Amino acid sequence: MSDVYGVSSTQSTQYQQETQRESLEANDGLGQDAFFKILITQLQNQDPLNPMEDRDFIAQMAEFSSLEKTEKLYSLLEDKLSSNQVIDNSNLIGKEITANVEGVKLEGIVNAVKSSGDKVLAVLDTGSEININNITQVKNIKAEEV
């Protein structure tokens, strides 16, 4: 009899991380273009008798530079997370899975795990590619089934 497992904690964690990433992307603040438009408008409309102090301008530029570096770091961390998710889910290779994709039950043996954008996909022996968040069951394959 084959062993049956529920959805792994790795898959659950990945789902939570994707949900958090989507909410962060939805709450993006000012972009670089918007920042510079505001800064240029501020400089154009400043009081000529009381111009913007150099230190204020430098502080704003330093703050923006810091923001840019934080965004780059976030992007690098996202890439690393995606790589780690593929590695974490490589234990699915050679297992029989059942998945529910838009109400359709799919089954197959996982031949590979790959990253596609912000998703991790299980590539089945049938040629189907399934988001691992849709996997509902994982089974070990009996020796005689291989």
C-alpha cells in the first residue's frame, strides 16, 4: 500500500508568501518617475527668496537612493525565494500527485519542478504543468508501478 501525504508545509508556506507578495505589490508606493516629478515640481515652485536648502535636497536624494537599494534587495530576495522553492519542492519528483485545477482533477507522476514567474510548477509525465499550490495529494509510487 502506498503512503499518502497531505499538502506539505513547504507548499503551505509558499502559498502564504505568494499571498504576502501580492499584497505588497498591490500597495506599491511612489515609483522613481513619480518621485522625480514631485521633486522637479517642488524645485520649480519653490519660493525664490527662501529656496530649498541643500541639505534638504541631499536628504531627499539619499532617501530615494536608499529606497532604490531596498527595492533591488527585495528583487534579489524574490529570485532567491523562487530558487529555494524549486529546491524545496524537488522532493515531489518521482511521486504521484493529485491536483485540483479549476475544479478539474488531474493526476500524474512528477518528472520535474520548475519556476515560472512567481509560481513553482510541477511538470507531470502527462506533459501538464501544475502550480504546486493546486496539489491536494502526494503518494509514493510502489516499486511494481515503476
